[in-house]
Amino acid sequence: MAPVRAEILEALRLLGPCSVAEIAAALDRPADSLYRHLEVLESVGVVVETGYRKAGRNAERLVHVIAE
């Protein structure tokens, strides 16, 4: 597993369901660099989308870790 994916999983375990922007802030990385990693984690069933929340004019997708 790529180190950044392990960091994402650890952040999700600590933060609970959150947006990509919140994960990026926790990891001090740009949010756009995390989307591909989250797609991979979702494809293998480790992370799931848990819904959306309104953020200004936009909606933020929320993700959560479901596997250890």
C-alpha cells in the first residue's frame, strides 16, 4: 500500500466521516492529490462514501473507513 493511503486511513480513523478537504488539512497535503488514492481505497472496499454535506454553494462528499 502506498504510504499516503495508509496516512489517509489513519486520518479517517481519527476524524471519522469527513470530507477530502478535512483529510487534506489533517495530512497537510493538497486535496486534489488525494482523490485518486481515495478511489483506490473505495475500489478495494476499505473506504465508503457516507453521504454529502453542504459547504457554502457546494456539496462535500463524506467518506469513512470501514475496514482495519
